[in-house]
Amino acid sequence: MTTSEPVQETLALNFSQPSKPRVLLAASGSVAAIKFESLCRSFSEWAEVRAVATKASLHFTDRKSLPSDIILYTDDDEWSTWKKIGDEVLHIELRKWADIMVIAPLSANTLAKIAGGLCDNLLTCIVRAWDYSKPLFVAPAMNTFMWNNPFTNRHLETINQLAATSHLADAATILFKFKLSWSVYLSKCRNKLTMTWDRQDYKAKMVTTKHEDKTKFR
Ligand SMILES: Cc1cc2nc3c(=O)[nH]c(=O)nc-3n(C[C@H](O)[C@H](O)[C@H](O)COP(=O)(O)O)c2cc1C
């Protein structure tokens, strides 16, 4: 073999793109939700994204600005899609669909509700029904006075204790870690080390940021 080109060509021909990870991105009512659109765009470059927004978050996010291929679900959809017994329940379907859930930003209010097990809207119902063998990432964002309130730590500790797959990080770190994990996986596929995407394996590769990193979203 005189050059490396034919080898590269063979690999390219044999390489079939695996299905993208399914990421459920959720926004709650922090002012940092003004960045939700750009977060959605960043994730959708390499993941299949569905979005969930609380009523309060829609004060900061213009739903018309989201990429057209991203479906945004709100509390209204939860009720309009259910008419009778036997119909699919949206929060259960989204929980089943997602490989990963990312709540960015996570407001103090939604944090408190999750920590207390409350579920009075679409976002908190999904979390209340969440399968903790799948990763749940949260990026809290709030005013420093709220952040320093003793409730914050108490609630974050509770979320941390829910499962080894609950992680606190800033949104940029979450994005970076998932992108890195995905590109490692793709390169493994190209090198024929892994031919099918094992979602468990993907999760296992995650390097997680734990509670000590109290970085804010904004
Ligand atoms: C202008 C404005 C900015 C706010 N910014 C924040 C914030 O950054 N973080 C936060 O936790 N709450 C913030 N809040 C309060 C939340 O919007 C409020 O607690 C709301 O009920 C949250 O609802 P949700 O958790 O269902 O989205 C803000 C409220 C207003 C009016």
C-alpha cells in the first residue's frame, strides 16, 4: 500500500452513522432562559432534541426563535394531547423517549419542587417519573441572594442523592461533556471498535461534574 488514502476511503464507505442521542432539554423560569434557544441549537448540532418549557420560562424564551425541527412542549400540550383513558400521557412518553434529560436553567422554584417530589406541571411530572438509570443534568441559575439561601444547598443535596446519574453542572460543561462523549463514540465506530451504539455504554462514558462545582448557568 503506497498511501493511507485507500484505507481512509474504505472506512468512510463502511461507516454507517449511528442514531443520535435523544436529549430532552428543559427550561424553567430563570432569567438565564434567554440562552435556552442557543442551548437548543448547540445540542441539535449532534443530538435529537425535544424541548420542554415551564410557563415562567416563556417570559424569557421566544418559542418562535427555536430551530424549526425542535418540538417545544408546554403544560398546554400535556392536557391537549390527552382526551380519554388509553391515550398516551405526554410526560410518560417524553420520559420514555429521552436518553438524557438536561434542565438548564433550573430555577429555585423548580429545584425545590423536584427536591420535594412535587409534580404540578409538565417538567416536574417528567422528573417525577424519571428513570434514574438515565442521566439527569441540572444547571441551577438564580440571583446570588437566592443561591445563598440555605434551601438551595438542601435541595441540591436531595437531587444529588436521588441517584448516581443526577448531576449538577453549568450548561456549557454539560454540552461539552456530551459532545466529547459522542465524538469518542463516533471515532470508535469509524475504527470499528463499536458497531452499534450501546446507550448504556454511552452513559458509562460520561465524566460527571458533581456537587462541588456550583457553577451557575449564566
Ligand atoms: C424578571 C424575573 C427574573 C427572575 N429570575 C429568576 C432566576 O434567575 N432564577 C430563579 O430561580 N428565579 C427567577 N425568577 C423567579 C421565577 O421566575 C419564579 O420563581 C417562577 O415561579 C419560576 O417558575 P418555574 O420554576 O415553574 O419555571 C425571576 C422572576 C422574574 C420576574
